[in-house]
Amino acid sequence: MSIVHQERLSVATGSPGLHDITAQVAAVVARSGIGIGLATVFIRHTSASLLINENADPDVCRDLQAFFARLVPEGDPLYRHTDEGPDDMPAHVKSALTASALTIPVDDVRMVLGTWQGLYVWEHRRRSTRREVVVHVAGTAG
């Protein structure tokens, strides 16, 4: 029998960088009761994104943040969209280079992630905010 389960998570980012949401998404998957299926995680914003990356060494997250700051700097004279501050257009570019949705296999009511993989909301703005993440799980009962 097919099951579909969906929940929205509110994630307080507080600062630019990667914010681990693995536990929150895992809890949604567990509540779904889905044994075999797929979890789709979607962020409803254009200046933040989602990422699956290493969760063992926090230096990975810091290095990614530093790399993207060099790759997409603030204050580039090519930017025309500047009404929302100097970090807004770079945030949109960073979001376009990453992902707004991720799909993760589900087996035995758990996400099938690698040993060192975690799910992150990547906040690209400097201001403190809340981001909405939709977790949609579909499959068969566990």
C-alpha cells in the first residue's frame, strides 16, 4: 500500500553557513512509517539552499563557506539587483549553483545516507532568519 507523508520544518539559521538538519528530517521520515521509498527535501527560498555533505569534520563546512565567498563575492559591479543589500544577489547566485531540492532513498523507515553524510540548509544571507523546508516522503509501509 502506498503512503505519502509531508511536513514542513522551520529552520532558524541565525548566520551564514551550513546548518545541519539531518536529525529533523530523519524524525519526519520516522514519523512517516514508510519502509521503502523516497524522501524529497525542498527549501522554499531563493537565497538559501540545501546540501548533502560530510558531517564528521566541521572544517568541511567552514571551507565550503570560504570557497563560495571567494567564488561569488559581494560587491561585484555586474550585479544589478542590489535593493535588498550587498549580500542578496550573491546569495541568489550561490543558491543557483547548489540545490533547492534533494532526494534521499528511504529503507526501513530511515534515510539511506552514507556514513559521513548529513543534510544541511546553507544560509547565504548575513541576516538572521527562519527558512521553511518541506519534507515529502512517499513509498510503501514499513
